[in-house]
Amino acid sequence: MTQTGIPFFFMRGGTSRGPYFRRSDLPEDQDQLARILIAAVGSGHPLNIDGIGGGNAVTTKVAMLSASDDDWADIDYFFAQVSVETQLVDFKPTCGNILSGVGPAAIEMGLMPATDGITEVKIRSVNTGARVLARVQTPSGAVRYDGTTSIDGVPGSAAPIELNFMDVAGSSTGAFLPTGKPKDRIEGIDVTCIDVAMPMVIARASDFGLTGTESREALDANRDFFDRMEAVRLAAAQKMGMGDCSESVTPKFGLLAPLPHDGHILARYFMPWDTHPTMAVTGSQAMASCALTPGTIADGMMSVSDERPAKVILHHPMGEMLVVVDYDIVDGVFQHHSAGLIRTARKLAEGQLFVPSDL
């Protein structure tokens, strides 16, 4: 078997990890592209033993970057979620954790120049159209990875990367509330269908007989919950105008539960067939917006101040994530402006990734 080498950077972005490619080094044909990414990750085996995946959905993600022709953006970020075992590739969603590494990777690849101090990278998500401003530390014009910022779910500390998400309300479905209502009853469960950076179906943990404090391992072992959740997710996708999503990872699913602290809420996020070990960056914005919006399933769960932008702290299985949401309530309607987070990233390896030449 002959093999073809593809230049790549291997990076941790937030609490996810995967290869970062130049889009120009990969085929345009999406079917061939999917075959290459399946081989690169090693999809089809629970450990991804024949590729560089890590046997979990947070380590089978792929970023493909190019200089943007958009009037606003510097970099186009095309994302792919490769399944661990089923050899499927979903090009519909985006990933905010992997996006954390896009600014550093784009500079490392030479797709845009760095400035001395802080480099602002304007990123367009090809998958959803969302726009994100990333601020990357670049002293002396080189990406800095070491620092004192810690994020739950990643050991140690690193240089902070500021992310400001803009134009993300309705970025996938065209509407902040895709069903037109803040709450729907689907398959006997009250849910909020929401689209902020990621289309999501969000429910109360208590409606599934859960507390919201369950560990990732306990949730993943509860297959009765996943069967029930999947029925709700697929029915909700139809009402959101997304069609048959039985082979798509979107819409994602989330659970919320109250905490006795102002601005704090328990959150569990599903990818959707496994529990996220921490919290997705995109999903965090949808869940924080749900917690702030009148009439949703989260209405009354959390004390909401009049402060703008609002700070929402999501408690996930490995700690917390702070989401800063700039919004207004006009005539009782939630209007999302932007959301900001702090993440970190690190370059792990650089070189060539080999796949069979006959793909």
C-alpha cells in the first residue's frame, strides 16, 4: 500500500484536540475529503488505533484553514466532526474549542502575519457563517503558548486566547428560536430549541429523572436516558427545520439544573451520543442564552442581574466555564449581540500525516 503525506499541525484547542490542515492541501470533493479524514483519524475502531484520533468525540475533530475572501474575515475555518467508530463525517456543525487553536495555527501556517504583542485574527466559520474575533498573544511576532491561564478540563496553564463570537444567533437555522417559541413540548418533554453558535435542544435534567450533577461516566452508562433523549432530539430537529438528523451530530442536546448561587447553573452537554467531558464553547453560548431568556425551560432556574454584558457560569463535569453574553430584552424578546470566552491552545506536533494513496 502506497501512502500520501499531508502537511498538518496537531493541536489542542480548548478541551478538544485534532489535526489542523491547510484547506488547499486537501481535495475539494467532499466524499473524497471524508474518506481522507476517516483514515487520518482512524475512525472505525473504538481506540482509533490506525489514526491519530483518541477514541473520543473531542479528539476526532478536524480543522481546515484558508485565507478568507470575506470582506471582514482574515481566515476561513472549515470544521469536520469525524465519528469514533461509525466512519461518518459531519460537516454541518462547527466547534468552538477547536476554534481556539485556529488563530495560532493560521499564524504558524503563514496564512496571516503576526504583530508584536497581540495579534487579532478575524475568523469566519465556513460551516455556519459565524464570525469570531480571536486575540492571540504574539510577543516579538511569534505565537506564545506558555502562560498562567487555566481552563477546567486541561491540566496546567497556558497563554490566554480571547474569543468574541458575533452574529451567532440563528447562524445555522436562521432564527434564535427556530420553532418560534421559547418552549415546546416534544415527546412528552418540555424543551427549548435554540440556535446561538450551535443549534441545540435543551431540557431540564429533572424531567429525565436526573439532578444535573451526574458524572460523564454515569451519564454515558445510562443508555435508557440516551434512547429517550435521541427520540426528543430527532423530533425537535424536524420542528427546527433541520430535517432528518439521525446521522448528524446537530442539533446537540443539553440539560440544565439550578444552583443556589447568582449567575451559576448546572449544565451537561451531549455530542450528542456521548457526554461531553467538559463543555463545548459553542454549546456554552446556547445554554447561557437559554438561561437568560424569559420563558425558556431555564426560566427561574438562575437569578439574573441587570448587568450588561451578563456573566453566566456553567458548572460542567470537570469544573466551570464562564460565558460573557451581551444582549438586550426588547418587548420581552431576547436579542443576542455577542458572547465572549477565554480559552487556551497548544501546538503538539507538526509534520506530515499519512493516509492511503488510493482514497
